[in-house]
Amino acid sequence: MSSGEAARITPYRDGPLLVRGPFTLVDQDGNEIAFHQRTIALCRCGRSSRKPFCDGTHKATGWRADSGAQERPVARFSR
Amino acid sequence: VTLATVNLMSLFGLHRRRRGLIVGHLALFEMTSSIPNRRYATALRRLGVRAARATAFFDEHVTADAIHENVAAVDLAGGLARLEPALVGDILLGARALVELEARWAAHLLDAWAAGRSSLRAPLGQAVAA
């Protein structure tokens, strides 16, 4: 990896956030969440039954998201 | 028919000139395997199989293939397509061949299951003896 030691996070289009090490994963109390791959996929659609990890459910629900940053929303008024 | 899916992998994987085919095959396989693996694992638990040695393989491949689907589709197959655009047709053909053959394979096995017979040409005992 060209960025040396820094962790790298990639949102994949219509998919999860892939985190490539080195990094640690902790819950809000600071307890470490165990995993045993060097790269992990974190749920981005909210439907995983293995949170915080992705379990592929986004494909079954047809969830969509770009890989890059989203444009800021424009308010619309409905009459 | 039962072994055709394995033979397809060998056909695509054994020669460098078929690299687009095997990459397309692998990418689609990884892209579609996390949900079935979760169903295998939960089905085993529904049947009362609690031993981790029975379910670990499937459980592991739920989260592992959720990673692999992106790496295989975007980085591996997408990377090869960007590097060698001439192989795009092969990549798609490899993926389509997987879908087509897996559908035939599944229909064949489920038909055999429903009919109460082996999906193999000869029952396993005879095949080993022959």
C-alpha cells in the first residue's frame, strides 16, 4: 500500500465500507470488537445481521449509494 | 452434470489466455455467495446443528465474502478490465457461464433429490468399484 502505515477506508458503490489496516475496532465503551481478516467490510446500509460487519444483505434489498462523497441535498417543497 | 461446475473452473483456470473467463467466474461467485452461506448456516442451526465445526465454514464466508464481493468485482475484475480492455468480453462470458451452468447444476440436483435418486450417473459405490 502506497500510504504506508495508515489505515484506508473505501466506500464501495452500492456496498459496504472496506477498511484496510492497520486499525483496531472498538465499541462505544472502548471494548475491542474481534475480527480475523486483515481487511474488514463494515455495514453501510443498516440491514446486516452481523453488525458492525457487512453480511451482503444490501444486495437483497437493492440498496444504492455512490462510492464518492454525496452532493449536499437541496430542499424540495411538496404542495 | 454434478461435477460440471468444478470442470468449468478447471477449464477457465488452467490456461493464461483464459484469465478473463476465470476472473469473471470468480468475481460473480464471490459477489453472490455471502447470502447463500448465511442461509446454509442458519438452516443448519434450524435443524439443531449447533457444533461450530459444522457451521464455522458457512458463518466465516458470510462476512468474508461480503469483503470479497467488492474486492473481486471492483478491484480484481474491474482492475483487469481497466488494464486489459480487450478481456472485458471474456470477463462477462466467464460470469455468464457460471450463472448458466449453476442453474443447470441446481435443477439437476434438486430434480434428483425430489425423485429420490442420485444425481451421479452411477451410484457412488459402483463408481468407486468401477
